[in-house]
Amino acid sequence: MSRTYGQRVYALVRRGPPGSVATYGQIAALLGNPRAARAVAAALRNAPNGGRIPCHRIVNRRGSMAPADVFGPGVQSALLRGEGVVFLPDGSVDMRRCLWQPQPSDLPAQP
DNA sequence: CGCGTGACGTCTC
DNA sequence: CGAGACGCCACGC
């Protein structure tokens, strides 16, 4: 089945555990293209929330989250806080502590 | 069917 | 070390 880039992104994002966050570039790199961070964002932008995709766990490389217009005013930060994500005084996520570290076992099997 | 835009990141000068 | 250009995918017009 020809899976679109978004489908692969969704599958990987779904593996992200609560309390941890991942970056666009990280997902793209895991897919094999570290320069496809924008593609990840494009896919998540149209990600079907009905598919239970924790798109709110994806933040940028600096730990800043997407504009409030995307999810809502302070919604993403509230969701992350509810999961136990640690925030820094400047309002960004503490990547040093909450960055998702995927193990080989958590990654999809290699065809 | 083609161009421009957008939740980004890496590479090059 | 800083700024600029390119790359990737999906969607709207």
C-alpha cells in the first residue's frame, strides 16, 4: 500500500509516549530525510484528529510550539502540561528532559 | 494542471 | 559566527 508521507508521520507520532515531545526534524530524520521537517508540519497540519494523533506533542527544534491559532489559545501547552511535560521560564518546553528518545524497538520494523 | 504558501530544519556562503 | 537559499510534502486557488 502506498502510504503517503503523512501516514508514516502519523504512525511515528503515535509512538510518542505522554510526557515526552518530539521535533519535526526528529520525525523527518527518523523517516530518512532530515530536511523534510516542513513536510512533517504540512502532514500534521492536516492530521485527522479522529485518528488519535497526538499532534500536540510535536514542537519545533527550540521547544516552542505552534501558533495558538492552530490548536487554540494555550491549548497545546495545557495538553502538554497535563501529560507532565516540563516547561522552562521562557515558556518553551525543556527539551533536555522531555525530548522523546525513541528506541530501536519502538521504531517500525525495517522492511 | 501549475504556482504559491506553510505547525521547519539543514546546508552553504 | 551570522544570514541566506534550498529541500520536503500537502493544500488552496
